Amino acid sequence: MSSREEELKKQRSGHRERVRKRFLEESLDGFKDYEALELLLFYAVPRQDTKVIAKRLIEQYGSLHAVFHASPESLMNEARLTEPTAVLISMIPQLARKIEERQVQESAVIRSTLDAGREVCALFRNRQEESVRILCLNAAGKVVRRARIAEGDVNAVHFPIRKLVEEALACKAVSVILTHNHPGGTMSPSQEDLAATESAKKALDTVGIRLLDHLIVADDNYCSLREEGYL
């Protein structure tokens, strides 16, 4: 190793230590987006300037959010990252979702629309595909089952009413909250959403289970069809 290479190695080592120390002292609150990504990359890219890589990735994908939601294949093929680095980046939002879902599951009692909204927002956070789910509640309002009813693309998804009823009966639910996400960002219910809500309500009524609400999630917000007067 040349003296120049040795000097660059020392500089990188000192810089990384300063960034880690800064994180320990103030968390990520004061970090710019590229600095947070740079810190993460320390643990996958040992011998390169991760600041340069972090800035390149954010510029290439347009935002920090887009970097973390790029597929491993894109990160490897288009961004020229190694497989371990691509896996680490792709894993972060999925790991965060698992952690939040577990926190919700451990204390999920639905007493209000706000409680339900928090629950369903956690279910759909960082998900790019549209899907339909239900929360099955017992008489005390405790969530006894979270069931995935259907998966679709970002444009459309079907509501299989029969499966919804079967899932609710299987856990002896007293009531159900229907929910699905709109990855496009709008919370407004479509005519299809309203029709599916009515079909779900009628089907559940026939087996003595109450449809409490239908929540539509977009990003970290939600629309309650009950509060909007549709239920």
C-alpha cells in the first residue's frame, strides 16, 4: 500500500469514527439524508468512501425513501452495489415494518377509530402493493386475528367476500374491521370500495358478525368510511 493510500485509509477511518460518535450523541435527528445512508453503508462497504456512494444513490433514485424501496436487483444491476450491500438496504424498511407490527400486536385493543387507524397504518407502512386485510375482534375489542384477504397490484384488487367471512368465523370474531391501502396516495373511496363495503357488511350480517369500519390507508393517513357516513 502506498503512502497516499495509507493516508486515505486513515482519513476514512477517522471520519467514520466521528460519524458514529455523532450518532451515539444525537441519534439521526441532525443527520442529512445522505449522511444517514452513509452511516449505514459503513457496515457493508469497508474500503470505499460511502459518502460518495450515498450521494450517488440518492441522486440516482431521487430520494432516500426511493433508495430503500428499490429492489435488490435494481440496487445491484443499476446502482452497481454488491449483493450484501443491496440486501442490507432492502432489508431496512422490511425490518422496521416487522418491528412496528410486533409492537402493535402486543397491545392491540381497538376502542376507537384512532386505535384502528394506528393499527392499520402500521400494517401497510412501506408496502408498495395494494392489499386487503381484516382485523378480527373479540367482545372486548382485542384483535384476535389479522388476516390477509387479497393481494393485487397498485391499480386494482378484488374483495373476496367468502374468504373474509371464513376468516372471521374461524377465530370466532364478534366484529371485523375491513381495511385496504391505496399506494397511489389518495384516501378517497372509489365506487368499487363502497360496493365492496356494502357486500362485506351484508355477508357478515348473515353470520352475526358486525362490520365495525372500513379503513382506507394512504401513506400514514387513513379514511374511515364509518366516520364519513358510509357505514
